[in-house]
Amino acid sequence: MNIGKASKLSDLTVKTVRYYANIELVKPKQSNFTGYREYSEEDVLKLKFVGKARKFNFSIEECRELLSLYENENRSSKEVKKITLEKICEIDKKLKELKGLRNELSYLANNCHGDDKPNCPILDAFSQK
């Protein structure tokens, strides 16, 4: 199938599908006749796999590793679980950082009068070195 159909079936943009082919996350065959890439059903499954993994914020390299494990029938689920637990730790760390930022912004917003006067603790906080 062509890139447009692969894009539609995998729920990814054409640009994303092309990028994943360029970095060889998927390796579609190239037509000798047209010179265009031809995507197989297996390619589409891999594209869907990577698309879902990216939604969980796995990096391209992590996706490459997960795809390698997915393709290896002799894999150990221990490796997959390890990668997933590491991602959960990253997400937890990010959530903690975001919570801290939210609390700080809430504090600043609560201390800003939001009136017609120029004094603004939010801008003051942003401008501090």
C-alpha cells in the first residue's frame, strides 16, 4: 500500500510515517517500478505500535528497543517490564515537577490583586534573577 493508506490505517500523519521510514523504525519495500515505498500490513502494525508507544512518551530510541523486543519471539518480558517501570518513574518525576510549578503559579496568582495598578507579583517573580 502507499504511504497515504499506511498513514490512514496507522492513524499517523504522512509526515510521521515518512520520518519513521527514514529513521528505519519501519522498513517498507521500495517499488522497482515506481520507486515509491510500499507499506505492508506488518509495517502498518509496527506504525500503530510506535504511535501508541509515543503517546506514552517513549522516545524514538525506546520505541526502537520495544519494537526489537516485540519482533523477538524469544524475548523476556522482564526487559519490557523494566523499560515500562523506568518510564513510570520518569512520568512520576515529571508529575511532581508539574505539581510544584502549579503550586508556585497558584501562589503567585493568589497574591496578585489583578486590578488596574501596575504592581504584579507574577511579573516580579518572573523577572528575578
